[in-house]
Amino acid sequence: DQQVKQNSPSLSVQEGRISILNCDYTNSMFDYFLWYKKYPAEGPTFLISISSIKDKNEDGRFTVFLNKSAKHLSLHIVPSQPGDSAVYFCAARTGNQFYFGTGTSLTVIP
Amino acid sequence: DAGVIQSPRHEVTEMGQEVTLRCKPISGHNSLFWYRQTMMRGLELLIYFNNNVPIDDSGMPEDRFSAKMPNASFSTLKIQPSEPRDSAVYFCASSLGRVTNEKLFFGSGTQLSVL
């Protein structure tokens, strides 16, 4: 059973606009959430994270929002750049186990 | 540090053959994970080790799959016999193994094709 869900397989955004990637989870024991970015033929690389005690974390153009009551996580990229085109995975941790979603393929159109 | 190193990058084999995937975690990392990436399930956790000991292998799909970690710097994932449905990208990842602000570091993956 998928504990972390990314319901949008793909997203296209114009360069300079905002990209919003969404993620839902079911396990209330998750205490830490992460976003990973993956380019073709490479492994996923860490992008940004947030602890369950916070509702927002910002790092440059990337902001992650956490809504615990809705069990919902989102990643905002502003402004979007062509180099942001990649697959983005949402992940959640409980104990020392990390669970990933199915990924959202983001295409930023120049 | 060179990061997590996986070999081979690509493996093409015939159904029924044994396949062995290899991983060298980042030095000093105490936890090692094997994931499989598929379109339907995304990054699926197969097994993870802590201090070389398998902690949870509930994600291993069948008895055809086995994993070992004989020492802190090496792990293998073996499929015997392999089947076409095993075709996927297999990732190894490692982490420090501490609870706070932990993150995984991934290797480049092994693209497995079983014909």
C-alpha cells in the first residue's frame, strides 16, 4: 500500500512562473519529509526537507509547505527555470525508514 | 568522497540467470538501503541494513531476491533466478543512521533488463 502519494505524474510550467508539486501521505507517524530531484540516468539528489514540527521551510527558490492536519506536503519553485526540469520525488520518514512517492515529472518551458 | 557507488550501471541478462548488483556506501554511513524504481510504484524500498544487519526486508518481493552486507563498505542484491518483471532501475542509498535531520544519499543506479 502506497503510504506516500504523488497524484500528478507530470507538470508543465512556463519559465519564470511558479511550479507547485503536491504530495499526500497516510501515516501519521511520519516525522520528517523530504523532496528529491532526479535527472535521467542519475540517482535522486536531496533538495529540501521539513520536520513535522514546522509548517514551512525555505531555501532560495524552493519552499516546502507541510499541512499536518490534511497530511499534505507541497513544493513551490519560484521562479521556475529550465534546469529545474526533472522528476521530483516526495519522501517521508518514520524511524529510520524512508518511503517515497511515484514522482512528478516537471517540465519548465523556456 | 565519491558518494555511493553502484555497479554495474547497466545489466542485460536472460530470464533464469542469476544477477548480482553491488553497492559501496559512503564511508562512515551506518545505514544502507536498496530501492527499486518502477513507473507504477515509484521508489520502492526493498531492504535496509543498520550497522551491516538487515533490519527490514519486508519489501523484498520474493524469495528469488536476497541481499547481504558482509562489511560496512559493501552490499549486494542478488536475484536468482531473474524474470522479465524484475526489469527496473535498482538504487542503493546510504545514510548516517542518526534520527535527526537525516537524509539519504543515492547511487546512480543499476538499469536491469531481463529478456
